[in-house]
Amino acid sequence: MPGATTISEGPATPKYDIARTKLDKPLSYSGSLDSYTQSDLTPVIGTEFEGLQVVDLLSAKNSDALIRDLAVTISQRGVIFLRNQDVTPQQMRELMERITVLAGSVCLFAPAYLKPTDLIRNSQIHPACMSIHSPKKEASSAIRSA
């Protein structure tokens, strides 16, 4: 066609390589979170894990498998809820960074969305986090996929 632009298939432009996933195939759920009670909050979006603590995820022997399965769940369900957390902003950030890396993303940090009571230290909320609040629910925290 006259005036048509053709796109040649060739090696990726180096400046865009940083935006490519580090995985060679999609992640699949391994079942490492099956021992935790899970409930889908709607048929389409949102899963709540009962009794799953961020600090336990970070320190478990199979931490990478647990966090990778959490990433798969987030990608499939859009959002997860981890209620009644006793977690510092630094621990939450570590979880977000590990989810990001284990999911093959190139981003160094995905923001966390937490209830203010989970993150307030000396009357300030951690700058890397954004607060959400539900007056009907006790200390909730949610991780939302980007």
C-alpha cells in the first residue's frame, strides 16, 4: 500500500528491554496458600485470606512460593484482603517489592493500600503507602494489583 508504514520484526530496542517481564512463561498457582482459609468476596473480584500474616509470609521457609502464589491470586482476583495485620511500613514495603520481583516485574515498588491504624507511627503515615478506611471493618489491609 502506498504510504503504509511497516513494522519490522527484529530484536527489541535496548531502551525498552527494561520494561519487559523477566519471566519466560506465565506464573501458575502452586497451592502453597491452600492451608489458609480463603473466601472470594464477589464472584469476579477480591479474595480474603484469614489468618495470613505479612510477617509470616516474609519469614517462612517457603516464602518465595507463598509470595509468588499471592501474586498469582492478585493477578487473577484483582485485590486481596489481609485483615488484622501487625506490620510495619518497612515490612509491607518488603512484601510489595518481593511480590513485584517474584511476579517478574521490573518495577521496584508497587504501592500498598492500608488502613491508617496499620501504618501510623508517631502520627504520620508512611509516605510510600496510601490509606483506605472502612468504618464497618476492623483493621483491614488490602493489596491492589496495578
